[in-house]
Amino acid sequence: MRAKNLFIAAALPAFAAVAGTCYVVQPMGGGRPMSAAPAVSAERLEAHVRALSEEFVPRDYTHPQNLNRAAAYIRDELERAGGRVSVQDFDVRGTTYRNVVASFGPDEGERIVVGAHYDAAGTYPAADDNASGVAGLIELARLLNAESLKTRVDLVAFSLEEPPFFRMAHMGSAVHARSLRAQGAKVRLMMSLEMIGCFSDADGSQQFPLAVLKAFYPSRGNFITVVGKLGQASAVRRVKRAMRKASPLPVHSINAPRWVPGVDFSDHASYWDEGYPAVMITDTAFYRNPHYHTARDTADTLDYARMAMVVQGIHAAVLRLS
């Protein structure tokens, strides 16, 4: 996730009543645990984050060998979790990169897509950005394998989300979204897992670009956020409600125009480009995580207990949508 000014996106809705601009901001709040919530392993999440951020480094576009090793690891884990796994190869500037896809549920019909990018910005370990999202994807696979799904669910690990390919046709998510459109596939919703591991209960740990946002959001970075564009309030609301019911973790959400900085700063935007509904689930990136795009974005800085709650919530959202 690059320069992802999520809370700049949140700032403009705060002024909507004054400026008369049309924005939709969903209510914020915590959740209630479900009576039969599935077990999510914080230990497995940490193991996956450590593997990606310590064994396969660097994993930027200039190190395709490490990206391929990471893709092989992800494929093995998704197969071990019970998914029907395939690899989507694509060529960029003479080099082959790949998306890894694991499918659950029926082969035919409408589908739900959950994705996360496994490449990194530069030579950094990129534990939160975005080994955390990929770890969540792998653990989600284990949970889905235990379900009798009525709707197909595709879990996709993308390459090439980070610069210099961000917002370009070479992004792994853009390649995948175009392939779905070419097949005539129907997508009920795509969810992009973009940095889901950084949490803090310290006052002032959540930063904002504008002071006015302190009146709308807590000063503690102890929540997860669901981000959608205008016209998707219903989808965002359904995801948020399911996540809130699945664990005590607070879940906030926002719908704003795509041109607002931050709203389209991840793989979900590739699906918007193909006309599919999509949302981003994020810990708000550098407005909370001081280690964003640095050598200090390491596995020991993340909160795996609360990351497990995020995955539990995403699992609940998938079941609700299906």
C-alpha cells in the first residue's frame, strides 16, 4: 500500500455538512462476539508473517526469484488448507510474475473474491504491508475449508501491487480482474486485505491529516476500517456489521468518491475498473503504523491477537455475503 492517505479520505466527509458535498460515512463502533465464532490462530498468523517478511526478502519486483519463492509458499499453504489452487502467470517487461488463486465452494455461479498482495515496497521486510494481509488470507482458507459454502469464494494472493506498477495494468490484481471480466464471471463482492496487523491502545497512536478528525475518530489505533466508494454503502454496511458481530474489535467504515486520496489505494480499485463491487479492509497504514515502508516494518511489531479478530470478522463477512 503506497502513500495511502486513508484518513485524508475520512477528512472530507467530516466537512460534508458544511460544504454540501455528497459523502456517506457509516457509523462507528465495536462489536459483539458471535456465540459460535470459529477459532483463528494468532500463532499461525505470526508464523506466516515471519515466513514472508524474514525468509522471502526482498520481495519487490526487482527480485522475482524471491517473489516466486513466496508464491510457492503461499500455494503450498493454500493447498494444505484445502483449496483448489491454481497459478495465474503474467509477463511484465520480460519477467514472469504470478497470482495464486485458491477456490472454495461450488465451481459455477457468482463468486466472492478476497485478495491480498504479497509483494513489498523496495527491500523492506513489509510485515504489515502486506505480509499481514496474506497471512490473513491463508488462515481464512483454513476456516472456509470447514464450511459448506453455497457461493464460490476465490482467495487470491497478488503480485505487483507496489510501485512502480501501482495503478497500472501490470498490477497482479488488474490482471486477475480483467481475466474475470473476460470470462464473464459474476463477482458479488471483492475484499482487499491491506495491512491488518498494526494496533495500539496508546493515546495519540492514531494520527490524522486534519485536527478536525479527532472529533469523529478515536485517538487510539485499536480499530479496523472498511473502505468503499460512493454507491457501495450497502456492501460496506454488510461487511462491517458481520465483522462487528464476530469479535469485540471495533470496526469503522467510510464511503467516499474514488477521487478522494486513499480510497482507491489498493487492489480493490482494480475490480472497480472492471465494474465489480469491492471494498478495502485496512488498519489505516502510515497514519497508525510508524514503520510503514521502512526497515522497521517487522513481524515483532504486529498485534496477532487482534489480527486474528480481523480474520474472524472477514470469515463472518464472507459467510454473510454467501
